[in-house]
Amino acid sequence: MLRLSTQWQDPGDRSRGRSDGVTLIELVVVVAVMGIVLSGITALLLVSTSATQKAREQLNQDGGLRLASVYFNPDVQSADLVERGTSNCGSNSGAVIVLSGTDYRQDLNSPIETTVSYVVTNGDANGKSLTRYACEDGELTDEVVVAEGLDSTVSAWAECRDTNGDEVQGCGAEASSVTLITNAQVPESEPPSVHRMTAARRSA
């Protein structure tokens, strides 16, 4: 007589002998893919950080130059004498340009001798600064940084021209217009960033 088995075996049970874990090859593939993905994310973050830093520096520099132009134009327009060299207003060294004039704000019989100096001063790790010193009768009345992040070696300089457009060496009373030039500090791999501001004298 044929004997029947009372045990029933599910066909799916055949796979129970296999391991449910991952193989070494699968693990290597996952690690390689994760490395590629992380490398891409890291590169993207580095580029983004660099671009943000450059944008911030450019914004700060542009803001400073706009501030410089607010002061520079009226300073030149009201100057009786434009000269290079040292100044007795705020600082005796590093003066890019010195603008001297006379003000009669209080009394026509009591003129005030005004002097404005644009001086290259020590900045921070981002470069030199350009500071404006204003004096009345030899006393310092105002001091403000008008540009930052300038090149440490050649920070700023001035050019003067007469009414014919010819350059005036050393500036002087015959200077009709003055151009203030600032040289921003940039990496050696990038082209120089030079900004120019030109203002004309009323009394020229």
C-alpha cells in the first residue's frame, strides 16, 4: 500500500536556505556610488562657497567705492589746491591725494582752511584700505574708510590733468581734473581689478 506523506512543503521554502544579506560585490558597488555622489556634492559646495565669498567681496568693494565717490566729487570740486604727498591732516604718510581749500560757512570775514587727504592705511587680511581724513584749521573733524580690500603693494594712486587733458605731474593748482584710481586685491590667477573715479575742479 502506498503511504502518503502528511508533510506539505511550500515551494517558496526552497529559498530559505539562501542568505538574506548583501554580497561583497553589492557592497562595493554601493560604496563606489556613494563616493561619486559625495564627491559631486562636495565639489558643488566648494564652488558655491567660493562664488559666495567673491560676491561678498565684490559687494563690499563696490559699496566702498560708491561711498568714496560721494566724498571725492565734492572734495575735488571745492579744492583750491590739489597735490600729492604728505599731509598734516590725520596722517603724515601714505597720502594718495591732498585737497586743500577755504570754507566760509560761518563768516565771510573768518575763512576756515579745509584739508582733505585720501590715505592708504593698513587694512586686514583682505588687503589695504583707503581712508579719508578731513580737517578744519588743522584739526581733524572726520575720518572714514572709503574703500577696502585694496592690493597690498599698489593700492591707490591719483592722476591730474589740465584743461587740455594733459597730465600734470605732481598735480598742483593747474590741475583741472583729478582721477582717483584704486587697485583691488585679487588672486594672482585673476586679472587685476582697477577702478577709476574722476572729478573736475570748479576753480580750475
